Amino acid sequence: MTEELTFEAAQTELEQIVDRLESGQAPLEEAIALWERGEELYRFCREKLDGAEGKIEQLAQRAEEARPTGDASPFPDEPPSA
């Protein structure tokens, strides 16, 4: 059974790959495989972050649209606030 990769798991694996590559101890073939896996994980993380950013922008827009305007009084008999 394969679990779905989470952003946090992908980020952790990517950090481990970077550490391994930066150490200079990986043989050439392993380094190439690590690099390729790192690119996959980077794309995955980037897509997750882009999706989260889009959701945040949508929520911010909805919150902005739901804000009452400053000239509307919640009580019809009172004059609008300045």
C-alpha cells in the first residue's frame, strides 16, 4: 500500500537529498539518481505551494468582499459613521 506523499514528507526527503549531494560522498550514478528525485520532489513541493497560495488569495478575496463598507450603518435609523 502506497501512502500519498505529503508536502512535509517531500520537503524532508528533499532536504536529505541536498545534504547527501552537498557532502560529495555519493558516487556518480547515485548522485544522478538523487538529483532526478530531487527535481521531482521540488516540482511536487512547488505545485503544493502554488496551490496553497491560490487558496489563500481566494480566501483573502472572499474576506475582503464580505467586509462591510464603512458608510453602512447596521442600524437604519442612525446616520452612517464617518
